[in-house]
Amino acid sequence: NTAMDCCRTSRRLGGKDVKVVVRSPQKDMKASDWEIEDAIREDIPIYENHVPAEFVVENGKLTGMKFEKVTAEYDENGKRSLVPTGEDLVFMEADEVIIAIGQDNAFPWIERDIGMEFGDWDMPVVDKVTFQSSIKKVFFGGDAAFGPENIITAVAHGHQAAVSIDKFCHDADVTERLAPMTNLVSQKMGFHEWTYDAHIDHTDRRLVPHVDKDTALNNLKLEVEKGFDTNLGYEEAMRCLNCDVQTVFSESLCIECDACVDVCPTECINFTEPEEEEADLRQKLLVAATNWEQDIYVSDTLKTKRVMVKDENVCLHCGLCAERCPTSAWDMQKYLYNVTKAGKVA
Ligand code: SF4
Ligand code: SF4
């Protein structure tokens, strides 16, 4: 997001005509989508596929930059090449040019003769489970271990590295880890009552209110996003799909009455003959399950030799199947997951 910080700050410092010129297509930019949207909202156009060619200086003064137009081509591995279009260089007038290249991990401070192994991008080689480097008493976590991620990931790394360090200091095997604790607990309170709010809210995601553009551009320190007030925050929270509450199916209880199929608002429950190939099974569902990134749930064979197949991708966790089922073959159960943390055992 360095480029977005630079351009938006330039507007706040009085820049009237601020542009962002990017080598890649806009969709490949590393900046977050919402940062790009906010920049465009502040009248900052994005020029994609323009590779810097030269600064233009006249009489000792910068007058602008020339750019080579390119198109992005991707090979079968998704590796991108920026191929010149052959058009004339594009000149853009400018009295200031900010090169926004961000930051990178760098380890010049680690001597290369101490036995530490370095791999891709000149990053230390770190074990993904133990966070131990090739020097057994040195541990890495966060961006320094595997490149840029978020703070939540860095904290999780810290916990796991701390567990490793504790084991290392006690001469224990750092690769031996406690399995995560997982648990499913029924949320049923009555026929139509659940411990969670199963109601489905069909409204669109609430947008975070912003201060108006002129006010924002006149104050460098003013936070643009105002955040949700209590009411808006409550409304947004009510859109939660309760993904932590799972639909759990018990083959032995199912009498194959198909009542759950009728009631499911997204038609994601199916009773059908099994197929050898998953692709065939996905295709013949009431609504074809086309998202291969999401597994489908296939039960054991039932009494009629059919299987229950559920497309998890479109389940709303509304609980209607479990309310309708006469034998409690469906239940809504809250999933808990806990891992060992520093100073605490799961
Ligand atoms: S929880 Fe709702 S959407 Fe999901 S399978 Fe049951 S009825 Fe369908
Ligand atoms: S409603 Fe219950 S018993 Fe009937 S088909 Fe669905 S899971 Fe089986």
C-alpha cells in the first residue's frame, strides 16, 4: 500500500493533479482493493501497464516522465511477463515523482559464515511447524520467517516459536506437538430454538462511512474511515452466517424422508446414487456444485444405497434442515478449535 499512502498524502499536501502509474495491470497491484478504491475516490487515476522509461529534464528541471506501454502475459504457471506493445513512449508531465517501492525483508546483519541457511528471496530457511532455523537455537516468526502476512499470523507464529523454544530449552523434541483440540457441541435448545441467531439477513454488506472528501483532503491527520456506530455495527454483525456452526449429519438416524431437501432454501442437500467420479457427482446435484475450492460433503451409503451429498459452499447455516428433520439426523453443532499457546496448554 506504499503507493496508495504516497498518492493520498500528496493530495493532502496540496497536490492537485496526482496520478499513480503502475507497471502491472491494476488487478495485479499489491495494494489492497479498498485502498485503491479510496485513492480513486480522491480523484487519483491509476495508469496501469506503464513501465518507467526515463525522467525528462529540461534546463536542469524535471518536467515529467516517459513510460513504455506494456501488456501482461502469463505462462502456464501463472508467471507474468510485461511485454512492450511497441507504441511510442507516453510522456506524463510532472514536477514531482515519488518512487513507491515499499519495503522488503533484508538480513545483511546476519553473517553468512555462521551456518545459517538462506533460501528463496534470500530469506532464512525456517521450519513451518517449529519455526526453527538451520541453526537450532535460532527461531524466526512473522514477516521475517515467510514474508509479509498479517499481525494475527505473526502472533500465531510467536506462540508456536515460544512452544518450540520451551521444548528446546528442556531438551525435548521440538517436532513433537500437541494435536489441536477440536470439538462439536449441539446448539439445539428447542424445536425451533438455537443458541445462535439462525435468521438469515439478505441485506448487502454495510459500508464503512467516510468523512467527506474535501474535509479529508484538508487534514493530513484526519482518519478517513469513521467506523461503524453501534447501530450499524449491530446490523452488520447480524449478517454473520455463523460459519462456526456446522451442519452435522448422522447416517444411522436418517429415514430418507427427504424433508430436509424440501426445506433447504439453497437446495444444497441431495439424496442420490453415488458416482465413481466426483465431477459427475457434483454435476448431477440439484444445483451443480461448481466451486472446487470447497469440498462437498458425501455421507456413507444409506439404506436405499443412496448417499447424502451436501454442497457446503452455499449452506447458510440457517438450521432449517435440523428443525424439519423428524429424527434429528441433522444437528447444528458449534465447532471449536484450539491450539497450544505460549504459557497455556490447549
Ligand atoms: S443449514 Fe440451511 S442452508 Fe444449510 S443445509 Fe441446512 S437448510 Fe440448507
Ligand atoms: S429430514 Fe432427516 S430423516 Fe429426512 S432425509 Fe433429511 S436427514 Fe434424513
